[in-house]
Amino acid sequence: MAHQYDLIIVGGGPIGLACAIEAQKKNLKYLIIEKGAIVNSIFNYPLYMTFFSTAERLEIGDIPFNCLAPKPGRQEALEYYRNIHRYFNFNIHLFEKVTGINKIQKSLFEVFTDKSQYQSKNIVIATGFYDIPIQMNVKGEELPKVRHYYKEAHEYAFRNVLVVGANNSSVDAALECWRKGANVTMVIRKNEINSRVKYWVKPDIENRIAEGSIKAYFESNITEIRNNEVEIETPNGKVTIENDFVLALTGYKPDLNFLENIGIELSNDELKIPIYNTETMETNVKGLFLAGVVCGGMQTHKWFIENSRIHANMIVDYIVSQ
């Protein structure tokens, strides 16, 4: 017989952990199921990534996040969330992937994973959005030299590197690779660096482009990627440049198919925003809740750790009230 819980939380990121903290406080029998490591998306960030937020805005469970620098980096965040687990001793299954969720009774769900199956009265989906890269849909995108995730600059040193995009991840990668000796070119769809780029980094990239250290094609798109070169459509016509690596840091999206498969309705426009009650975070499926970034559908810049921590209280307070 499957193990039965009051609450199963799918996703062991900061918001999933915040939900578990609230469940513990209210003595709910809960389980977190995470397909990778604890706070897996932060683990997959670039090694030297710095958060936009200050440390206290990333705190959960009223546990202070002490950080010497003005803004914490990836390493400090991993340390903090590991310490959160040490403190609360979560009931968490790591490296276990949820493959399906079915409602089997009015107030009971069956949860299937690649390792086991469980039953729960309530489910929280807190899976974030870092799972599926947004494809460029150009010829050659499947080549091994094309990367949708960036970890560190060393392997790109002294090579011809093309960075796609003008958001935080693209700008960080372009600057790091250039500083490690790469010949960096950027391809940017709009006519400027994104206004959301970290305010202390934006002048740096703009100055590097202005002085010619980093070449940038604005209002441009890649049309084809080949083994040793890339073709770019620019306002002045097609350009072909020598190339060893393409960092296609074009953004990521939540697993919308998974949401639809478990019965959650999405808005019928390109934003694909899940339908949920903004006061309780309950979806159109009774007992099935959303928390964190996944609530925004394709609007992945709407919810962050700092403004969605509150979802945990809203969900657990509502479950207890029922």
C-alpha cells in the first residue's frame, strides 16, 4: 500500500522548503519530492553567479542568512539552504522524479515517481522554471557546441564564443568569457541590453561593447549554426562569423505539459498562466496548489524567492482551515 500524507510538495527549491517549514509548524504529515539535489536550480546556476537580491530577501523559516558581501552568490545560497535542511530536518526524497499525479477520490491524490508511489490529501507544485530551455528553433541548434546552460568560463577561454541574448545570464557569461580570454560576440534581438540586467553589471557590458572588446549585433538573430561558423541576420544583411561555441542563454520555461497532464488549466494565450485562486493558491483541481515561479507560466520574471515565500503560509493556512 502507498504511503499516505496530508501534503506532498513537488520541488525542493527554496519555495518548496518554505512550504515544508509551514507544514511542520502545523504538524501536517508531509513529504518533499525533488528530482535532483536540494535547491537543484540554484545548484545549476553559473558557479560565480551573484543574486540581484540581498541575503535577507532570500531567507525562509525566520532563519537569518548571514553574508559578508552586499549580495550573496551561488555558493553562499547553497550553504544557507543546506543549513536550513540541517535545522528543520525535512522529510525529503532527493533524486526522485514525479512522473504523474492522479486524483483517485474526492480528497485523495495518487503520486507516481520513478522510484515509488504515494497518496496525499493535498499537493503543492513548486517546480520553478529552470527545467526546459526555450529553443531558438534554428538549423544546427542540436550540435554539441550549442549550450543552453552556462556553468563557468574556463572551457571557452581563447575560443570564438557567441552569446545569444541580453539578459542577466547572457551578460554575465559574455563578460566572464571575455575576461578569461575568449573572443566574444553577442547576438541581441532588441536594440539594447535588457533593462532588468543587474544595475552594477549593465554599465560594464555597455562599456565593453562601446570600446569594441565585445562585438554585439543588435536587432539581429542567428539563422544557422554550423560546425565552425554561425550565420546571423542583421539590419545590414547576413553576416557569417567563425565560431567554436554558442551559448544560447535564451531563457527557460516551466514544464507546462506536466501541469496540463495533472489537470491544471492554463490561460489560452502565449503566457500560459496557470489558473489558481490568488488568495489560497489552489488551482482548478481542488487540493492541488501552486507555489513560486511556476505560478507565472511563461512570465518567469513575475515571481521570485522574495515575493513568493508568502505562498507557503497562504497554502498551509488554507489546508489547515479545511
